[in-house]
Amino acid sequence: MHRKLCSIGNSQGVSIPREMIEKLNLSVGSEVDVTIDKSGERIILEPVKKKKYPKGIDREFVSQVNEFIEKYRPALKALAKK
């Protein structure tokens, strides 16, 4: 399906056909991820899936753990080998 870029303020955008919006269960205000594929030739638009945490798990705590893992990944990998 061909679409044209249009101006949206200081940016450009593309309208998404209603059928696609409905199929992906999106609406105005829905969050999407926009990426480029490995070949650099395609734009990928995907709905953001909200992570559901088990009851009692704090979202902030999960964020802190993820930051810790990213910061110390090499050390954690080295420890895992021992």
C-alpha cells in the first residue's frame, strides 16, 4: 500500500490505514516502536507491549535491576563462568 509523507509540525509522518490500526488494536495515544531493519531499507513500526509484572513486583525495582545488569554485564558473565 503506497502512502505519502506529510508535514506534521517540524517533522514528517505517514498516515496508517484504519484497517491496520484496528488489526493491531491501536488507537490515538498508543505507543509504538519505530526502528529500521538490519539492511537499513525498511522501517518497522510495532506496538509497544506493556510488561506485566507479577503482583508485588515494583516496576522501579525491575528498572534498577536492568540498569545494574547492563552496567556490570562483563563482570556478571565472568562470574557465571566460575
